[in-house]
Amino acid sequence: MKPAFHPLTRAWAILMALAILTLVLGLNDPHTPLGIFSAVALMATTVVKGRQILLDYLELRHAPGGWRAGLTVYLSLVALLIVAAYAATYYGWPLKR
């Protein structure tokens, strides 16, 4: 049975939906409590988009599991560091003298 959509078309549609979500989340004021939530949500969508690109466009879906897991962990760590840096500056670190 033939799939309803080509896998790359499906991946493109998912990436477009996540791009629109990213734009909507990015409209929040970064100086409100929702700003931290927005930063976390933005980075989460970035990890999902990166994983989608890795799996479908770079064809890692058929690669050994170690490659998929390693690159997903790498994407997650980079996103976590970005959120940590944003949260640190949001909460006043480093302290200004």
C-alpha cells in the first residue's frame, strides 16, 4: 500500500508547522514570566525540527541507533545550554555591580 504522502513532504509539512509555532512563541515579551516558558518552548521546537531534519533529510532514520541517539543528545544539550544562559541573564546573573 502506497503512503498518502511522500515522507519528505510529510517532513516538510511538520517543519512548516513548527516554524509557524516558533514565530508565534517568539512574539512574547522576553521580560515576562512567560518569556522563560517561551525560551524553553522555542528550544524544544528547535530540537524537534533538528531531529526531523536529521531523520528525514539526512536519512539517519535508517542509520544505527547510536548515531540517532548521539545527535539527539547533542541537539538537546545545545538547546539546554541556550536556555540556561537565557535563564541566567533573565534572573540577573552575572550580577551587575
